[in-house]
Amino acid sequence: MSHIEISGLSEGEFVEDYYAVKEASLNMTSSGKPYIRLTLSDATGSISANMWDGSKELFSTFSAGSVVKVQALVETYRGALQLKVNRLRKAENDEADSADFLPSTTADINELKDELRRFLDSITDPDYSALLNAFFDDPEIYNKFCTSPAATGNHHAYIGGLLEHTVSLARYADVFCKNSPARLNRDLLLAGVFLHDIGKIEELEAGAVIRYTDRGGLLGHLIIGAMMVEQRAEALPNIDETKKMLLQHMILSHHGRYEYGSPVLPKIPEALALHHIDNLDAKTVAARRVIDEDETDDNWTARNWMFETKLFKTPASPNVTGQDATRSGEDDSALENAVDEDAEAPTDKSGGGLFDDLL
């Protein structure tokens, strides 16, 4: 039996299938009766769901990140589809593969890897090259980097997203260095590009859903990334101390402002460049997502809190590369619920910021 994709659901449809639990809470109705509220997801998007006769006992059998089998009716509430769940149980280990519930980049992973390697090989500074090789020549780190998402929601939130985001920034950085009169240190800027989000391989975990690890939630990827550079540099005794500190500064400052999660502000031209190209890539990808997933019937999206305005629905370029703009179908629950998902607003997530998920 084929999977019933969330993006293809329609009002009045009866659903019996497996979905990942993105969020779950046990609530009380006005009459004091418990009910379970969920956000369910698959590789095509997510949807809100309610089980009105849910119990504390049932709720204790699963959690966010679990895969559940549900029987439900698709309804419309305030203009959006949701599920009215009649039955629910946690899936057994052999019933569903958690990897099937996550979207993946539509870009060619091997081409991205080749492009990443070309940029890495173009760095001539021996210290930055040695530090980068300490990361990307490590098979465990390299494999995690190439398969990790770059965020939990708004941008590059899919398998391979971190690799795709990083290669995109390397392209920006390369062009900027060739055309800027600022005489930037290209090797430092590219090293910062490659490692600015390296901490996300420990901050995020991708099971049936993309979630923060305990380490990620407590420290955040900026701090984790700076610590990883320190640890790798210790095994390279001849690394110049100033260069190591400059690279750590690139990581720690790339969100650009204290209220966006950076413990320090950018204090060198290369750090400023990294902050802005990172923000540019994240914001434009997020804007495309908002446009493509909006369900209003006119040429404008609903007002979006991230951009503080409505967006005009321009079509995606026919020669677009990377993530297919029509892939997701995910709702805006993540946008509404978490500043840590990289909105240009203060965040309370450790190491988050300028949309801790956007950056």
C-alpha cells in the first residue's frame, strides 16, 4: 500500500498511515477532558492533528521523534487542513523506516561534494588548509556534514541541506572576493564558510524528524563549532594561534548581533562578509519557501512574521538548482512557534540567532 503524502491530503479524506511526530502535547479541553495535540510530518510536509479522546496513558507511549500509525479524517479549520485522529499507536521498529519521513535535497549530492572539494583545494594558506583537512578528511565528520540538514524548519531543512547551504555560500564568497575592492582574505573567508555551521552536525539530529540534540540545545552550533576548531587545532601544533582565533571569530560572530545569538560582533571584514552572505542565502531560501507553500488565493502570501510583510508570489526560475521549490508543502507552524528557527528577531535558543535555524 502506497504512502498517503501529507502534501496531497484533501478535506473529507480518510487517512490510515504512518507519520512522524514533530510535536506533541497533552492538553485539557474547557470541560477538563484530556486531548492530544500533534504536528505530524512526512517527507512532503507537516499537518496539525488533534485526538480529542486522547489519554495520558496513550500520550506516554510516544514522543516527538516517534513514528505513529494513525486513523484520521482530514478537516478544515480556519482555512487550513488538519487531522481529526480517531485511533493512534506508536509504530513498531519494523513497520516503518524513520529515514522515509525526512525530505532530501534534490540537488546532485555528488556534484555538490565535487564542488566542495574544488573550493577546499583552492585554499593556499597552509594553516587554514590544515585545519580544514582535519575536518573534511575525517570520514565520520565528512559523512555527517554531507547528510546533515542545515536547520529544523525555514531553510535547507532536509538531508543534504548543510552541504547545499555551504556550497552556496562558497560560491557567493568566491565571486565577492573577485569583485570587492575591500581586498578580503579569500582563504580566511572560505575557511569561515566551510566551518561556520560545522557545529550543526552535533547540534541537530535527523531521525524521523529534525530535532535539537541536548548538546545543541544547551550550547548551540556557534559555541560547538568554535570548540571543535580548538580541539582539532590541538592536534596540529604548528598552527598559527592568530589564524586559529580569526577562524573561531568567524564562527562565533556570523549571526551578526548579540540578540541574534552571536557572543561577539563581527570585527574583521571577512566576518562581516560571512555574516551577510550567510543571511542572504538563508533569507532568500526562506522567502522562496514561504511563497511556494502559501495557500492564499491571490498574488500575495499571508503576512509573514519573519519578513514583517506579505510577499509577492513570483515564480521560481526554471533553471533553479538545489532544493525543488515544490517539494515541501510544509505548513508554517514552525515559523509561528520558534524564533530559534532563524527569524530576524531575538532568540532564546542557545547559539541561535538571526534565525538560529536560518543561519
